[in-house]
Amino acid sequence: MSHEFELARTWFLSGRRLDMGELAEALSISRATLHRRIGSRDRLLGEILWSLSSASITHLLPSCVGRGAAGIADFVSGFVRSANESPPFRDFLRREPERALRLLTTRASVCQQRTIAELESLLSTEATAGRLVPPLPVPDLAYLLVRIGESFVYTDVITGDAPDAGKAHAAVTALLS
């Protein structure tokens, strides 16, 4: 990872808002150079958010593989719990809800695309091993499960209710049973 990315990630994890001008100044480079090296603020935030998501996935996967529907439900709810228990993520969501939703839940989202790909891989592994009979084609199911997870991460922004990993677990279990 680049020095620029590492500093930006450190700021994000400390709860600091990422200002590209301040970041460029802290790195002793121009904004144009910063933009050339790491792209837009949205791209940088997307990659930072993915680095957090990826760490959660890496932590969750070993305990979920080989367990069929129960493992998939644990994966989705664990992912939701991880997001809901992350102070830097929750701070970002509170500070910039529209940007967070755009960066995390739209077609352009690197986080959503990559999370779907990880879940597709897990679903395929479980289906190929005979531990899961997917009720939908695996790509569609992966997308739907990610959307279910998102629903229980962003509940407070969307409906005002508290985020709830247990509800995500129940929804995934119901879908896969």
C-alpha cells in the first residue's frame, strides 16, 4: 500500500474526516499529485472501506466454510456485526451518510462488488461440496445476501432503527432454509 493510502487510512481509523487538501499538505505534495497517485476522494474512501471489509472477511471465512447454510448465515451476520461495531465506520456513516451509502451500496461500489465476489466464492464452495442447495443462481444469491446484510448495517440511516446483525442472521437463515 502506498504511503498516501496508509496515512489516509490512519486518519479514517482515528475518526478524522478525509480532506484531500489536508492530506496533500500532510504529504508535502500538491492536490494534483495526490489525485494522480490515488484518484478521487470517493475512490480513496472506497478503497479504505474495502480494506476494513476485507479484513473482516479474512477473519470470518475460516469459521464459515464447510458449514452450509449455517456458515453462510454466520458469515453475513458476522460481517454486519463487524461493520456495526466499528467506531470509524459508524462515525463515517453518521458524518457522511449519503456518501457512505453511495460508496457502499451502489453498482459503482468497490466494496459491494468485491463483497459479492467473496460471497459468491463461499456459496459456490458450499454448493459444490453438497452442503448447500442455493435457492437462486449463485451470483443472484450472493447479491441478495449482500443486500440483506446492507439492510441491517444501514438501518439507522434508512429507517432510524438500530442496526441489528441478529436480524440479518434470521433473514439469511430463512432464505436458505
